[in-house]
Amino acid sequence: AADPVKLPLDNPQAKALAYVEKAGDSQHANYKAGSNCANCNFIQGAEGEAWRPCQLFPGFLVANEGWCSAWAKKP
Ligand code: SF4
């Protein structure tokens, strides 16, 4: 399998979910300060890594400090 690559901002699903690489840049109505990929239920990989797999974007890496509208609090 190919190495995962950084999720392109123009990926259709990324655009549909308003993904951003810096959570604080989000203009989305549902964005809440303090939420980001690192504390999302769907993040995978190692804590603290800058780029990590996400269950919603197979084959890609998302920014640890990113955000999208599918964000759900890690239990
Ligand atoms: Fe980040 Fe969660 Fe969206 Fe994946 S689902 S891109 S971890 S906010």
C-alpha cells in the first residue's frame, strides 16, 4: 500500500466537511474553540504526531491541530 499523504484541502470530502489544517482558522458555525483533530474521537495514530490518520479519511493524514465538521469529542 502507498504511504498515506496529507489530506489535500481540495479533496471533495475534506471540502464537504470544511476541513482546515489549523482549527482556529475554521469559519464553520459548529466550530468550538479548543476542539481539534487531536481531541477528536476519529483521530488515530500516536498522540502528539503532527500528521495522523483519521477514520473518516482513509489513506490520508490530517493535521493534529486541524478540524472538520465531523469532529466528535474523544470519550
Ligand atoms: Fe480531524 Fe476528527 Fe475531522 Fe478527522 S473527523 S479530520 S480527526 S476533526
